[in-house]
Amino acid sequence: MFTADEREQIRAKLVSAAQQDRRIVGAAHLGSAALGREDAWSDIDLAFSLASNAEKEAVLADWTCRVYGEHDAVAHYDVRHGETLYRVFLLRNSLQIDISFWHAAEFRAIGPKFKLIFGVPNAPSAAPIPAASDLIGMSWLYALHVRSAIQRGELLKAEYMLSGMRNQMFSLVCLRCGVCALQGRGLDCLPEDVKRSLVGCFSSSLRADDLKRAFRMTTVALIEEIRRADKELGERLEPTLSELSR
């Protein structure tokens, strides 16, 4: 396990290397470091603005070699958002390093988790918010698969589908309460009474009766969230969803 001091030493070396790399014209802290909310478990999240997109592959290769060679990475994984590539490294000491490589024309704050280190960013834009209609659609689709899996005795699959359904419903709750609805990031920021009301949506075991109970509770909560987001749609879906979970 890495220490906070080790993390900060690695971060300082990465920032210094970026400042010396002529191909990088801007850098920023993302994530918890941008807000000054790091704890012992926080990772390193850096954004780099590239002077020329034509050099992107060379920059990627050089920085990948640096993280493996100087910081003992054991694996990496790429996540793409449009033209921006996020290369996520896992170090031997379990520290995660995210380095995103941005075209200079796209380098900007997307939401509040952006703290400029050097360079000139473009005008900020709002963080993406999932559409309630997409969350609702995925939730009832998961619900269909929960029902069929339970009836077939496929209890591991039923739990998997129930988790998917529940997560979509949780995102609807987060939207309603005005906290981050992406990847469960806002769940612990929900009001305490709201969090308590959601406890019953979890199954206590893989037994069919426990899964059915959690399915019913999740369905009740989902119907309520759909009605809050779209009353007419909620009224249309309620009889069918209620029948699924009986």
C-alpha cells in the first residue's frame, strides 16, 4: 500500500516532467486533488494539453515508458471520451495514476474538479448529466431480466441484473437530490433519510425469497422515482413493473 507522502512525491515528479516536455503546453489536477479533498486512498489524476495532436502517439509512448520505468507500473488501461484518452496506470504499490491527454483546443474544466497547474485552458463546460429517460429505460430493461432469472432459478444472474436495476434507480435518486449521478459518486452525499429508505433494495443472500423481496423493494422505489421524473410515464409503467415483481 502506498503512503500519502509517496503519492505526493510521484505527483511532483510527474508535474515536473510535464513542465519540461515541450509537447505539453498545459496541465491540470483533476479529481479530489482539484478540490483539496484527498485522503489516504486518493489516486493521482492529471490532465495534459498537447501542443500538437500529431504528436499524441509519441507522447503516449514516452509517458507510458516513464510511468513503467520510473514508477513501477504493472498494468495500464485506456478509457476514451471523444478525442481525449485517459490512460489509467496501476503501480505495484496499488497507487492509481490517471493521465489524460487532451487536444489543446479541448483542454478545459468539465465540472468543478479541475485545478490548473500551467497553460491556458479553454472556456469551462458543464459536467455531463445522465438523462433520466436513459436511466428509466435501462432500469425497466434490467427488471425484465431480474424476473426471468429468478423464475429460471438463475440466482447469480438475478442478483447481477438486480444490481444493474438498482444502480439505475439510485442514479435517478441522485438526479432528484442534486448530487452527482455518475458511477455512484453522489450516493454518500444523499440525505440520511433517503439513504435509509434505500437499504431494503439490497438482498441479504442469494436465496430466491431474499432476491424477490429486494426486487419488490427496488421496484417500489423505482416506480416512485419514475413518477417524480415523468408522472405520465410512471403511471403507464407502474402496473407492468408491479406485476413483474409480484
